[in-house]
Amino acid sequence: MSQENKKYSIGGSALMEGIMMIGPEGVGMSLRMPDGSIETQLKEQKMLKDKLKLAKIPFIRGPINFVDQMIFSYKAIMESAEKTSMELEDGNEEEMSKLDKWLTDHFGPKMMAVIGVISAVLGFGLAFLLFVYLPSLLADGIDYLLEADITKFKPLIEGIVRGVLFVGYMYAVSFMKEIRRMFMYHGAEHKSIACYESGLDLTVENIKKQTRFHPRCGTSFIFLVILISIVVTSLVAILFPGLRESRLVWMAVKILLLPVLLSIGYEVLKYAGAHNNLFVKITSAPGLWMQRITTKEPTDDIIEVAIAATKKCLGIEEEEVIIPVELTEEDE
């Protein structure tokens, strides 16, 4: 399908040994298989914003689109992990433990689904512990040690602790071999988008020259939500100081405020993706800095996977030429 005279905004995410790229034709999902080949397929992404008019209204669409995208991305990551994992070679079955053999015999294809559910539950639990409970606990601890009323400053303290924990967590996991490789795919995703937005042909050499930092990145979004949470929760604490007296009540309030934070963060990120001014530079700076951790320079073989996914989502054949794009907020 020719893209002549058409302009699109594309985005994506890194997978296990692969990349998912979202464009006008659908979702291009490319994986580097164990045998070295690249498997590419076009997936249909059914979003609530395509079914509900409510999901297109500013400051309402944010949480809806965020949850929608998180669910779809999680399924894609689980699928990529299952497809790209090395299968047992002949004769290795005897080396399996009794537990592994029992799980394989009883669950078979459902194994990844079971592991996925367990991973999701543990992931949400860890996120709550690190980014909701622990910051609140530390803020109360500082209040106790200082023996002073610092209620008005607690949201700021919690926000700083939450930001430090987030940066520290991402930095720590970046040393894991699998995560570091996923961060390389993340870098290839950004560089491919930058190449397309510059109007250049999607080649390895052209993509290698591009920046791996992008203002519409999910990392920027998360860090932006953390910063917005400091402002919003500080205002709530000032207007309703009694909410801070109980840690459980205060944590419940912060959870209830999450849709508001996602709404504001989503709109700011969309604006940042379509404009380039002082406000955008200031709000994007922390997220772009974080991408120094969550993106790594990709190798040529990883860039090849990014090219396949990008072309698939755009419906571009090998002989077609990339059209320069000028992004606007409506394009995204």
C-alpha cells in the first residue's frame, strides 16, 4: 500500500527479542527467532477509543488509552517471550526436573498464560509496595524522627522518594542481560521512529545516525506522572490536611487520584509530541534524561527487526519511499 501524500504518527514498544510498532495499517510485530530469522506479522489492535466516543475526549481518554495500551503491550510481551525462547533440543527432556516435566505435561500451551497471570499479580504488588506504600512509610518516618509537623511537605518528600526509587529500580534492572537487550530494542524503536519522521529511508545506516531519545516515550510518561503527582497531592494535602493523619487513608486517596494524574500526564505528553517550545523542553527533560537508562544503542541485527516492524505497520514495501512527516496533535 502506497503512503504517498499521507502523514502519520507512529509509536511502539520493545518486546523480548522484538519490537511492536503501531501505525496506520495496524500493529507490526517483529521478532528475532532462535534460528536467527525475523518473524513479522500484522496484528489488529482493538482499542476502546475506536468504539467509545467518551474515550476520545481530552482528560478522559488518558486513563482509558493507558490501560488499553498496557493490556495490549503485556500480551505482546508474553507472546514474544514464548515465541523467542529456545525450545528444548532433542535429548534435553531427560535433563528436565520432575517439577518442570510435571508442569509441562499438565499445563502444556497454557503454561505461559499461568506464568503471565502470576507475573502480573506479583508485578502490581511490587509496584504498590515500592511506589505507594514505601514512600508514604518513609515520609511518616522522617516526620517522626524530626519531631515536627511537616504535613505540608510530605507529598513533596513522597514524590522525591518515589522518583529516586523509580530511577534506582530502572538502573538496577538495566544490568540484567535480558532487560539490557530489551532496552537495546527500545533504542532501536526510537531511532526508527526518528528516521521515519525525518523522511529518510528505513535502512540500518540511516537509523544508526538517529537519536535514541523521544519525547513521546512511555518512560517520559511515567516520570511525568510522578512529577505531576507531587503537585496534585501537595494541593490535596493543603486543602484537606486531615487526609494525611492516616497512612491507609492517604494511600487510598493517592490511588483514587491516579486517573487524574494519568489524564494530565497523557495530555501533556501528547502536546509535547506535537510541539517544540520552552514548556515542552522543560517538561520533557526529566523523561529524556531517564531514557539514558531505559534505552541503549542497538546493534545492526536489532535495527533490522525495528525496520521490519516499522515497515509492516506502515504498509511499506521494499521499493517504496518514505514520505517526510510533520506531526500534529491530531495525527497521533
